[in-house]
Amino acid sequence: MTRRRLDFYDWSTITNMDLASMHTKQLLNLRDEVRYQTTHNSDSIEFSDVEKFMTKLYLELNTREHVPNKQEAKLIRQQKFSEKKNR
């Protein structure tokens, strides 16, 4: 799987309305991409901009429903299967 790289200016110009219109998984991927860029391109990024953007991003994520990780999704599938099996 190839990782899509965003320019610094791509994510720094995203508005609150843009964030609100994105799916939760897209927001999580965006969060991961910003984290990646700040660790690998730290010389060209203003950290005050990163903090402002991450604050906007986390405020939007806090309004969303929880997305289960791999282990949680596996447990949910197993529980659904056992419920159907016990009927």
C-alpha cells in the first residue's frame, strides 16, 4: 500500500467546514499524516501552525463516534457470530 503524501500547505489550509465534511477514517488518516510530516520534515514546519491544526482536528474527532481498532473489530465480529450461533 502506498502512502499518499500531503504537502504542508495541503493540510494547513483545511477549514473547520472541510473537517466536518470528512469521514472519520479520513480524519484519522489526516492526523497520522500530519504526525508523520512533523517528525520527518520538522525543519520546514511551523509548530504553532501544527498545534492550531491538530486542535481543530481533535475538536472535530471528539464529536465523532468511536472507530474500533483491529482488535476491537475482531472481538465485535466474534460476539456477533456467537450470538447468531446461539439462536
